[in-house]
Amino acid sequence: MSIAGRTSNEYNADGLSGVKKNTRRRRVIFIIAIILLALLAELLRSNLYISVDEYLYMSNDLPAGFSGVKIVQISDYHNSGEGFCDRLLSKVKLESPDYIFITGDTADSICTDLKAAEGFLEKVSKIADCYLVWGNHDLALSLDDQKRLKDCCVNNGITVLENSYAVLERGSDKVLLVGTDQSMDSTQVERMFGSVPKGCKTVIWLHHYPEDFKDIVDVSEKAGIGADLVFSGHAHGGLIGIPFAEGLYAPGQGFFPEYASGRYEYGSSVMLVSRGVGNSGYTKRLFNSLHLVVCELKSGKK
Ligand SMILES: [Fe+2]
């Protein structure tokens, strides 16, 4: 028997014909496939594309000799591979930096083959003067591997700041560069700064963990030094980018972190947070590209 030219078994319980139902199913599959492809493309972009953000730091206290100085910050390299290293460093070279600050997690405590980190350190040291602090992954390596990484830095002329400082000099002008790998109280900071030479009006601070920003500013001010410009990493942009938020999750800060990427202010101090150029272990990021920070210093009114 047929109804209006169709046989009765072409109609289903919900009243849709088998043909219509198949068309709807095909549409749903098509839309899901498009969404999955878009997510895959975004996954590739987030984990391969290196975005470069430029910042300007202006201060009346900055000595004239440092005005125009360009800094490239590289954070969270995490033993990334050789091909990636060359691509990253070609971007760094394009910036012609005066200094390169490496703010922790050059190695990875899960993927512990140090050859990639060593290759990176050797090559990056040839671009500009490099200063490095350790991150949690570096410090979680075996003592032998930590020594191997430090030897690599020393052999390639990279200054490792282990709760210590260096004085950057341009002509007679000086800037104090501090590097810490743990939180410190004001007594420890005072002790560390016991022999700071006079005439360093600007203090730049390298510290892997951005969640310590306010503590660093408060403790350093209490010790009579003050941190003017802090460079940090660790948060990996909050792993998954979320509109109107600083990402989904950051170690040390938990869900919806306060500091994950970009510029932050506290009092008169500024912190720049890199989203990093690598991933920890086997984690992947989404809506959150790899990140080089470029900062130009300028003396003058903000
Ligand atoms: Fe990291």
C-alpha cells in the first residue's frame, strides 16, 4: 500500500521520511566534521605558531644609555625540538635584541632528553648576551642533569642568576638585573643585595613564577631596592584560551589565573608574562599560541 506515492515503510515513528532523516544526519555529521577540523587547525596553530608581542617600558629612572635597548624574553622552552629551535631563533634574530632573558623551564622534567635544551642554549647564546633563571621543571631534574644544564650555560657564556644579580652596563650607565628561582623574604633579599653597587636606579627582575609578582615588589621595596620591571613565564597562557579571562588553568594559580599573559601593573612596577614557547610534558594548548616577548626600554615620562 502507498500513501501519496510513498510506501508506508518509508515513514518512521517520528513522522520523518527515511530520506529526510538521512539528510539531517548527514548535515549533523558535516557540522561536527567542520568543528573538529577547525579545532584541529587551532590546535596546530596554538602549538606551532610563535606570536611576537612588543611592549614599551618607559621610566624617568632609566639611565639614558639604556634608552632604546631591546630585550627578547624566551620562556618555557621545555626541551622543544631542533627544527622548532631554528624557527624560534630566526624570529629572535629578526628582533636584533641587545639582551635575551630566559625565564625558566628551558628543560622539561617529563621529557628529560636534555639535548634539545643544550642545542637551544648553545645557539641562543650566539645572538646576544643571555641571562637565565631556573624554573620548576629545571629544578625537578636529577642533580646530574641540573649540573649538565648549568655547565652548558656557563660554557656558552650564559649568565645564570640563582637568587643573585648582575649589573648591566652601557657606558657609565648601569641597570641592576636580579634573578630568583624561589620566593624570598625581605631579609634574604637584603642579604642578596648587600653589595649592590651604587647608581643602579632601575631594577629588572627575572622570576619564573608570575603569581609571586606582588610579593617580589613588596619584599624588594622593603629591602630598599624595588623591582621596576619583572619578566615571568610558567603560566603557559592558562593552557586553553578563554574569552574575557586569562586562560583556563595555570600551575601555582589554579583555574582562571590572574596572571597568564601580557602586561600587569602593581604600584609603579610592571610585569611582563610570556605564554612560553613550549609545552610541559605531553600537554597541548588551545586558543593560546606560543609567545615571544619583546620589550623596548625608553627613558622618559610614562
Ligand atoms: Fe613551563
